[in-house]
Amino acid sequence: MKHILIFALLWLSSVATLQAQEYRIATFQENLLDLTASRSGVKDRNGDACALIKFSARDDKFVYEPNMGVVKTERKVGETWLYVPAKTKRITVRHPQLGMLRDYVIPVEIEQKVVYEAEIEILNQDYLNSLLEARADTVRIVQVRDTVIYKEKERAFHVMVGAGFNPLSIMGPTAYLGFKLKEHSLEGGATIGMGKVKGVSLYQADNSQFWGTYDFKPLRIFARYGYDFNMQSFVVTPQVGVSFTNITGAEMRRSASGKNLFGKSHVVSATAGCRFAYCLGKSLRLFAAAEYDLAIKKSNGYTILSKYDSKVKSWGSGVNLNVGLAVYM
């Protein structure tokens, strides 16, 4: 009788193993860029913030049973979201046709307000083929009705809007609008100069004839190309581009016969720099961008003004720094 009991236990164990081999949890990892858990406000019965496990699977018949229970479940297209207590260690997965995966040991520590992503891979090829055939039929039916089901992969194209402040050189608020395709980005924007050069008295170099006294301020328009290097929560983007700085002067005093010769000046600069961004979520980034401008085309007015005042010179050639927020849509 004892031998029969042992044999029965071994047989049941082998059956469970065979069932578990019908599918497996292929990946289980945390996603620090996803702030869904911290924003949800879901708490366990002790009042502590929950973690969020996002299970993705090709089939919606899977049932998930964490060892500490589920506080809240949400069904999404292709995903099941489980809000679970922190310190959850194991999870059991069930399927009516593919069997049960018992007490899967979670390979990472489950912490409060953190999102974890897990993917179930179906190993039973026959069952997987039947799912794909059923999905293909559904797609054909929905396409006849001119309806889009859903998009499984993340969009590669984004529109980005950034706003910040430039504390160096052309000091003032900055805003830009751009487009991002995968790692490539192209953007254009402007910096409204708040810094001024006041009381600049100009004279002719040859005979010291008085031209006038001006207050100057800049407006910088730029376009630049960048390439993203993604490093978990940080994105480093080297950039190159060109900028046009328009310098306007308000005349305070002039000679009786003089003309307003320095009401406007401008300079075109080549720019090179790097933007460092910290991802606050999938669509929000906090950034600091440093760049260097080199004047390559100067108006006569700018050439004269840059010799009078180093600040005017830095509006065409110098270091810039911009800090702010960017939104990706």
C-alpha cells in the first residue's frame, strides 16, 4: 500500500510538471519608468501602498493567484493588472486547457508603488496556433467594419514639447516643439532673452563721432537634431544644430544728425551640445541641456557690438544651459 501511495504521488507530480510545461513565465522584471502604481493610490488591508504586476499573455483565460492575495484586478487588452501587497513572494497561474503553474518564485523583490512586467509564453504549439487562427478571423471581421482593434507595439513616432529656462548667455524662458522617430529627434524653438546690455554708447572708430546710446536684448531661434541613448531611467542625447540670434536695440540718445544704425543686429551660430534627461514616466522627462554656440555669420552691427561688450559677444559664441520639462505624446 505504501509503494502504491508513493507511485501515485510521483505520477501526480509528473502530470503537474507536464502541465506546467504547456506555458512558462518568460520574463519578470521591474519597470521604474512606469508610475502607474504610485499614481493609483491602491492600498492593501493594512493601509500600505500596493505594487502592480502587469501580466501580458496571448490568451485572456489565465488566472493569477499570488501567495498574499490580490487587492485589485484590472483587465486590459492583452494584459492583466494585479495590485498586490509588497513582499509578495510566489504566484500560482492557472489555465482551463493548459493546466497550472504552481508557486512560481518571483525573481525580484516586490516593493510598494513599483510596477513589474511579466510575460507568459505559451509552449503548446497546437493551442497557440488555434489562438492565432481565431485572432486572424477576428481581425478580418473587424477590418470589414473599418475598426482598429489595438496596437500591440509601442509607437515609434512621438511629438515632443519642451519648456525650460536658460540661466546662461541668452538668459530667459525657452520652449521647443519637435518630432521623435525611434531614437532620432528633430526640434525647433526659441529663447526669449531677458538679460540686457544697458547704456552702450557707440562712437565711430576713425573720428570718434558719437553714434548713440542703446539698450540691447536678444531673441534666439534654433533648430537641432539629436540621437537618444537610453540608459534605464536616464536618456543622453547628443545634439547638433544651428541658431539665429536677433539683437534689438532701443535707442536712448543719439547725435543730432545721426541715424538709428544699431536698432537691429544678428548672428548665425553653429551649435553642439548634449541633453541629459531623467524619465519621470513614459511621457515626461526632466532635462538639463548644455551646448556651445560658435558664431559663423555676423552682421556688421553684431561685429561692432561684440567688441564693446562681452555679453553681446556671448549671444553669438558661448556656452548655454537649459533646464526644464519635456512631454512626449
